[in-house]
Amino acid sequence: MKLRWDNQHVRWGVTAFLVIAASMLFYYGVFHMKTLITGIQTFLGILTPIIYGVVIAFLLTPVLNFFEKKIIYPLLAKKEVSVGKKGRKAIRWACVILCMFLFLALIYALIMMVLPELIRSVMGLIYSFPSYVKVIQKWLQSFIEKWNLNSDALDTLNQSITTAQEYLTTNILPQMQEMLKNISAGVFELINFLKNFLIGAIVSLYLMADKEGFTAKAKMLTYAVFNTQHANFIIHSMRFTNKTFIGFFTGKILDSAIIGVLCYIGMSFLNMPYTLLISVIIGVTNVIPFFGPYLGAIPSIFLILLVDPLQAIYFAIFILVLQQFDGNILGPKILGESTGLSSFLVIVAILIGGGIFGIPGMLIGVPVFAVLYAALDKLVHISLIYKKVPDEEQKYTNIDCLDPETHEPILFPAEEPVKRESPRRTAMLEFTLTLLKTIQRILIAIWTFVKKYSIIIFEKVRQLVEEYQQKIKEKQNSKKDGN
């Protein structure tokens, strides 16, 4: 017997099977969430090199397009050189390898700039720590002597420092074995990351070399699964997503590089310590929108504070001015309207992305939210047009409602004209104003009197306190001379 899919009983049976299967999957997902999350994490761990490769290829594709479309092919066209299929393939691979070389050279340069300076800074902090303790002790001692505090406070401070040293010796040092285990685990994680990164870099080479082919296959699959209208909508949405992500990341990286250079120039001019290290920190953390500058400024201020507290204050003021320049002038000039989000939505996107995925979520939260916001805006416009109501935002400003029949905006009713007050009410109002002014003058006079004599009393009390302290010092000096 041949199975006919247009049979009503067959369709009901398939529908019931799918509903039961979906219910079982939902039950398993709810009551075995940990197992499901563990499986997803394991699957993502296997795909980590592929994800790295896709991300690297995505970031390097604009550089690859620049080399091909702005440099090589215009130069060949200018010299009237025709290139065949093999020639184009050779040019593509040459550009791909050049992009990867520049990418690895940039990472190597950043590491060589940061790592030696970081090691030097850490060793300097370790060697200078005793001198920092002595400076703090000297400052506290001068503070105690200046304010005539009990001399036992200094003994208490010394005892606290001794207790802290004993705690470090008895508690922290025995835990060094556990710390070494954690360091070993961190080293293995670093090795695993380098392995995944290396494999991802190799994967990105093949992705960039045949990016048109992968794009064509993705379009073929889309048209094979969906009808033409839905497929066109998906392809246009993906094109918009790619444009949003590329525009955001390219502009943010350029903006952060400029901010890092300006920070280096400003710190060199102000003769501050750790110039190169802090400039790299500020430039890298500036990639994170809104919160990035503060994430980089806080540890930087702490580093400078250990060397010179006054320069730490100058640095905080300098970073505040630099970030205001970035947020109000440089950032809008470079990024423009690449996201289309307001400042409020940017903060919401960063908080949600960072809360779910951490630092990577803070990086991709803004472009992802921009794409979702654009999709929601598109759906709202389509729904409004389908319901035959106005879809322009300005038509909904300061309106009461829409007319149920014509669907035209109805403005708020005009305010009623103000009635003219009677002469009796006007006279009462004038009397009330005069009374309030009189009360105001009396209160001002009382305040002036209290303020004047309060200053006199305060000066007298301060004089008496100084005389009392002088007598105490004279008695102490007389006792010392008698001894």
C-alpha cells in the first residue's frame, strides 16, 4: 500500500508524533539542564578551533578586500594586465598569506610591548614594596603627631603589620602548592588556547581563500530550504548583519588604536611611569564600548598611585578628558551611525551581553543588539503597514490617539482659555505676595544675624582650644625639664 502524504490521518499521525517528540525533548531539557549544558559545552569545545577560524577570517576579510580591490587589481588594470582563473587564485592566496602575516605580526608586537614592561613593572613593585610600607608608616606617624593622637596607635599599626607578615608566613606560603597547581592548570589552558588558535588560523586561511564559494553554497542552501521571498529576506538580513558587525569592529579597532597612541603621547608629555604598558591597556580595553575605558583606567591609576599619588590624580584627569574626546568627537566621527542604537540601548546591550557571556559578550553585545533592534523595527513597520496605520515615527509624537475609522492621528485637545480673575481675587493675591516677601526679609535678617554671631562664637571657641592646648604643652615641657 502506497503512503499518501495528502491523507488527513497521515498528517494527524505525523503531527502527533512531532508534538510528542517535542514534549519529550522539552521535558529532558528542563529536568536535565546540567547534562544538556555539559553536552553543549563539550560540543562547542570541539568546535572551538572552527569558531576561532571563522572569527579570524571575519576580522581579516576587510583587509583582504582592501588589498585586492584597492591595490592589486587597480594596479593590474592600470598596466593593462589580464589575469586568468589561476592568476586570480594565486593573487588570492598571496593576499591571504599577507593578511595572516600582518595579523600575527601585530599580535607579536603587542605581546613584545606589553610582556617585558609587565614583568619589569611587577618586579619593580615587588622590590619597592618595603619602601612603600615605610612611606605609609612615616605618613601615619606624621599624621598621629600632627593631630596629637594617642601614641599607642603607632604601636597598634606596627603590631598589625607584624600580624600580617606572620599571616603571610604561616597561611599563604603553605598554600603555594595549591597555587602552583592552579598555575599549572593555567599553563595547560594556555597551551590548549594556542593549539586552538593555531588550528583556527589555518582554518581561516581556507575560509578566506574560498570565501565566494562558501557564500554561494550558503545561498544555494537557503533557496533550497525556503521559498524565494523568505530566502531573499534571510539573505538581505545576513548582508545587513555582516555590514553592521564589520562597520562596528573596524571602526572600534581604529578608534581604540588612535586612543592608545594619544594616551602614549599624553603620558610621555606628562612624564608618567609605565607609559607603554598603560597605553596598551587603555587602547585594548577601549574596544569594549562605554565600560571599557573605566576597566582600563582603574588598574592603571592603581599602578601610578604606587609610584606617585599626585601623578595618579593627573592621570585620572587626563583619562577623563581623553575619554570625553573619544566619546563626543572621535568615536562618532569614526563609527558614525554604524549601530543605530541610542546611548541607553548601548548600555543595555553591554550589560546583557556581559552578564551572559562575560567579556566576549560585552564585545559583541552592541552589534548583536543592533541587528535585533533593526529586525524588530522592520517587523513593527511591516505590521503597521499591514494594519493601514501610519508607520512614520514623527506622526506619533504628541498625539492623543488614532482615529478608529480614518487611522489619522488625533492631537491632544486644546487647553481651555484662562479665565480672568475678579478684582477681589487679584487684591487677595497681591496681599499674599506682599506677606510672603515680608516673611522672606525677616528670615534673611535672622539668618544674617545667626551667621554673624556663629562666626564670632566659633572663633572664640577655637581661641580657647588653642590656649588650652598651649597650656598642656607648657606643662609637658615643664615636666620634661624637671626630670
